[in-house]
Amino acid sequence: MELNSEISQKDLLEYIRLAQFNIPSPTSKVFKDECMYCFNTPLHPDGLYICLKTFAGFCKRHLKRYSETTGQKAFVHLKQTKQAVESEAGEPQDKVTKLAIGIDGGFCSSPEFRTLESAKLVIYPDLDVEIDFSRLEGNLHTACANIASSSGVRITDQLESGVSGWDGETRIVTKHANLEQSDIFYLRIGNGCEQLPNLAKVDKHIDGLVIVFQLENNIKIPSSGWKCECDGCGLTENLWLNLTDGAIKCGRSQYISESVRSKGSNHMKEHYEKHKYPLVVKLGTIGKEGAEVFSYDEDEFVEDPNLRAHLLHFGIDMDNFEKTEKSTLELELDLNKKWEWSVCTEDGNNLELAYGPSLTGMINIGSSCYINASVQMLLQIPQFVEIYGKQAEEIFAKYTPLESHDNFDCQTAKVMSCLISGDYSRDNLAKTFLLQKGSEFNGIAPTQFKRVIGRGHPEFASCRQQDAEEYIRYFLSKVDDSISDNNPVDAVRFSVENRFVDNASGYVRYDRDEEFLLSLTVPQVENMKEAMSSDDSEVKRPTVTLSECLSASFSEQQISDFRSPITGEELGATQRIRLATFPDFLIIQLKKFVLTDNYTISKMDVNVLMNETIDLEVFRAKGQQPGEQLLPDGESIPHKKEPQLVNETFVEMLCGMGFTRAAARRALYETKNVDVDAAVDWIFQHQGDDDLNTEHPALVRKDTSVDPSLVCKLAELGFTAHQAKCALREHGNNLQSAVDWLFSNADKIPNEEEKTSINFKFIYFIYGFKIFETFFNCLFSLFGSRREFLLNWFAFFIGETCNTRQYKDGNSKYQLIGFISHMGSSPHSGHYIAHLRKNDTWYIFNDEKVAISKNPPVSLAYIYLYRRI
């Protein structure tokens, strides 16, 4: 209750005396968006309490512990309510521009609201006594007023990170739009200006580039009747106009619904590669409000502020054009809506929404569906529920509230504990949510969780769509680094045995690798390539079985270029993998995304018939068998060749421009082999990076052997043998890359003496052990075993932390309890959802919506979760 008039001056002074406070500056982080430990906001019935000293925010439940632990008494109590704003009858919804519900630019299914906010001073524990700011004076009044008027930490963090909430859909202003008369384009010259016909004007030359205006070729574009001008094509849809020369060509084919692709042969891209005219507009999207514009050299859909003038150059008056086709974004929106409809309704069945513990969804905060699907699936594993859910309060107690904001364990515990609590999945709150656009009563928005997990990662720190499989691996590695005892990752961790056989001698070698996911190869079937590349409107989806995927993944692989270290013969080798341990929970990923011949990622449109129960005993590792002889240690074993990750033709072109091979390969890898221009732009943007001229880690071969002849060649250039070996290992025996790298990094290679010092430590360890063996025996019991003590003692001497991995092992029978599905042509676009089995009932988790599933589409999934039975 508010006691502005009833409270006496004496009591007011007593309250003020208890108020320890700081005055927030404009750059201070004020945590007024949600509670530090849960997702309650000022919109919730009890509002939010902001500490006047630290500016940390708490719901009423978490306020008690904070105040009693820290002694802080003074808080600003923030409360918000929604008030409906009546719109004019028949007023249309604003244009949808984002794949989200209930945000600006997203889908709107409820009326508009305005937010009313109140802020009062309270002194704990007398929370019912609310003091109006008008009765405060001096610095205390300033502190309270600044907290109430602050924009909140969510906006502050976003400004600091420089990442837009929806940067994947934001249109940049093209660099070709800011000149006086008309657009200016940068054209790479061939044999001189005479090779560029019909130029209106050549302004000047800059480093091999010619700056030109739009071409004066008297081309005028009619208002209809267009067709692709490429010989033999003649398409009349998906047509693009080049804003330099007026050419009309078709665009690329893309998915417009499940198994259906638009028509297009990408002839405009070929036109750009030939002439380097970068800016194009989709003809069917031209209308009074604008059009869809794409810039090839910027590799982006862009805004062209001078589009009206550029179109008039070819006789197109936007005011007289009517839009007849959907833009690429609108097609993507349609695709996602159709997917959500077809999956959520499951062939027309209306699904019943589900509420309660472990049935809470995540609000999509900007291409974040991969996070929701991944985390929801991991919460099927009891170890994650126990550590990060039920023990969340213990994790919170280890850190101050401000530390928890940027702490991995705290943010993970906050998200997982709230997902399983049921506090944000209540039927009555859902009704309120439907009435109040923007309410966060049901579903949680993992904004800070996403920011903390992705910090320092070039992809997960962005707001672009990501691969769920990559995210799961990354997230599990973060958990691994954070937790040592009772690590929940142990539930999915398993060991893979790699058996290598030298064909010439019959000698073998066994290696062990650690894995979190079992990646299975999806074998090619007869009409799969047709389904992936056909422009036909309807293509029947091929089908394979899980058994075929297992056979393709666990079959022996032939290595033809292996020379036997025993006989010296080059008769090749065979290699196969087996499961050395079987975890409690097995995550299986189907390799549906493949690298095509033109170095782009494409998705196999295929059904995989997955078994509800599986038995993998036939793939259990046997280890070394009687009579087998092992290959000598130190002999290299070539790994199976991986698909080419960079276009070597593009590499040579970039090297011809003067860039190092390592920089060229790194740029092409980062830009996904789009083209040379994109790689050049990337290099210029990262020219200050220390590792620019170092081979990208993903492109480095794992083979650590070096070619002695290459060592000699590098020695002739003045490098030591040690430097030469380091460089050749770093670049997989690529001589040119090793030379480039050495000239830039020779001084960073550690001296050989540094390695020797570790050997001396080992010698000291052995000597010390023999002297104090009796004393050590007394310590073994403290560590549980001789092995654990020796591991930790040895780690102390070599200066490393010993972190032993725990591998669960048991029977090989599993039951399906969840899967993640993906819709789209690339893992970095489209939409992810999860289907999870709880108490024999299947549920669908689609962003913040959770419903009972009637026909789970098991055969279309991408990642599966099995539980040991």
C-alpha cells in the first residue's frame, strides 16, 4: 500500500536513514528488465525490486535472500501494466518483416497496448510502505529517478555488443547509392576501358578499378511481358533487372514450400560474374513502396535510397507499377509459416496446447529457435535437470548477483530451472498472454543466456540462424569446461575406437576419440541428387533406413595412398570406427547437409526411417585381438580425406592478387566460398587480425607428420629444422602456406628448450617419487586410488590441469525420446523445432508454443535423442 500522506515525517526520515544508495550514471547497468535469477518482469503482479546500491533487480521471491544476505534495505519498486489502445476499424496490420510473434515487424495476433509504469521507494521488509519520489530530496531523489528512467541493462548490453536483435534481416544501405547524378559502380577492368562499351562517363581509375555511371544504352523496360534474356531459358518469373546495363535474367531457385522449389537457373549471377555489374532489382517486387534489391559484391539484400532514379534511367516509374511477386524474405516467411502449420497441425489435426512443469517454451528473440530446440532436448537428460535445474539456487549462491549476469553456470541454471518449474507455463497466464501483446508471463526470453553462451564466438554471438548440431557440441564443451564433479555431460559422452589396418603388413593401430554426438552418414540413393537440384515443382522425396545409415557410417573405409612403415609398400590401408563405450543417452545426428560441387551447402531432402528402439551391440569395439601386431608408435596414419572446404580456383585467384595463401583460404572459408569479391572484402575488413595469415584451424590437417624433403627446402631458406617442422605441421605439409606463415610468425614459435624443460620436470617427478614412495602410499587413500593421485601429481609437474573424463558404459539398447527437426535448405537458415517424449506422451516445442503432438514427424528430423533401456 502507498502511504505518501499517512507516513509521518519522523518515520520518513527513519526510512531514508536506512537507504544506502548510489546514483546511476547514464552508462550504469540498471537491471530493471527481469529478475537476476528468474524471468519475472515488472509486468508480473508483484513487479520488480531494484537495489539502490547495486542496481540489481529481483522478484519478490528472490528479494528476501538478497536483502538478508547483503543487508541492503532500499529498493525502487517498479510495476508495469498494459492498457489496450483502440485502433481504427479496418486498419491493416503493418507489413511483416521478421520471423517472430508479438514484436515490432513480426506477426501480430492481438491488439496494440501501451505500457503504464509506476516507481516507488520501498525499504525491506516493509514492502507495503511505498514512498513517492516527490517526498524525497537531494541525491536520494536523483538516484531513484535515474533508476526509474534508465533504459535497462538489456538495451545497454545490446549497444555494447553492437549486435542487432535481428541483424540477419536488416537491410544495409548499398555503397552504390550515394552519388550525385546516378548510381556509380565499381567494375574490375580487363584489358582497359575500351573493353567496357557504351559507358556514359568514365570518372577515374583507382587501383585497377573503374568508377562508372549507369550505362547509356537507350534500354527501356516495359511494364510487363518480361522474360529471361539468356539463350534457351525464357523464364517469365523470378526475373531480376541489372541496374547497370538493364539486362533481365532469372534468379536462383529456392524452396518455397516443403519439397517445392521456385523456378530459376541463376543466370543473373552468371551475368554478374562476367561483367561485374553488382546491383540488381527483382522486377515483380517493384511497386509504389519500393522493391527488393540485391548487391552481388556486397553479398546482401540492400536498401537503395536512389532506387526511384535508377529505375527511371530504364523508363520504369515505380508509381505506375504494381507488385506481382513476393520478395525473398516474404517467401521465407511463407515457407516457415507453412512449415509451422503443417507440423503443428500434423496433417490437419488441431493440437491441444500443453502447460505445466517442463512444458515451458522459449520466446524467439531473433533467429533463436536453434537454442530452444537444443536446450529443450538436453533437459530430457536427468543429469542436466538435477545440476542446472534442481540445484540452481546452490549455483546462484556462489556468485554475487552482478557476477551472475555474465556467468555461464548462473545463466544456464536460470534458464533450465525456469523451463522445468512450470512458473512460465500456466493456462491462466496463457489467456492473459493472448490478451496482452508482449507479455512474458508464458515462455521465457533467453536474451542474456544467448549473449553469455555466444560471447567470443563469431557465429553464436550474432543474431543469425545457426546449426543446432554445432550449438549442442559448443554448449556441451562449455559445460565440460565449467563443471568437474557430477558433470552432466558424462551422460552423453562416449568413446569411439578407430581401428587402422596396414594392408601390406596386416599390422594394426587402435586410437580412441571422444564424442558427444554420433554423426551418421546418410547414403546417396538413386533420385536424391534429382530431389536436391531439380527445378520441378514436385519431386518425390527418397527414403533410406537407419540400418543403411549405420552401415554407411561403420563400414570399412579404404585409404589408397598409405605406404606401409613395415614393408615400404604403398598398398593402402583400411579404417573403421566402433563404439568403445555406450553412454546413458545417445545423441544421433544425421549428416543431411552436404557440400555441393559448387562449394555451397545443400540439404538432402530425404526421409530416414528411424527405429523407436535400437540395439547397437554389433558396433561395439572389440579392442586388440589375439595375434594382432601393432604398428610402431610414431608412424603417421592418414585420416580419411575430408570434403574440400575452400575453392582452390578462388585461392589461386586471390594469391594472384597478392594475398597470402593462408589469408585467401581463411577468407574463403569464412565467406563460405561465395565468390572472390566477398573474400577480398572479408580480408580488408580483417586486415588487422593477428591470425589473418595463419591457416584457419578448421582447414588444418590433423596429420602431425612432416615431410623430411620439405623440411630441407625450408632449411635452405634459412629456417631452423624446428621452425620448419612446426610450420609444416600447422599447414599440413603445404610448402607455400608454411613459407607464408613462417615469414609472419617465425618469432612466435616456442623454442625447443621449452619442451626439454618439461622432460626435466618429469625426471624430477620420477626421482622424487622413488625417494618418497612410502610417503605417497599414505596419500593414495586421500585421492581414492593410486591412479588418481599419480594423474594429479603428474599434472602438477607439467603445469597442466588434470581433468579426467568419465565414460558411462552399459548395454547397447536404446529408446527414442526426442528429436529436433529442421526446415530449410541450409542449417544456418530456416526453422528448428523439437519433439520430446515425456511419460509416453509426445510434445512439440515450437518457440514459446508447446502442444501435445499426435503424429511426430520422426523421419524428417535432423538430430535424435535415445535413452538406454
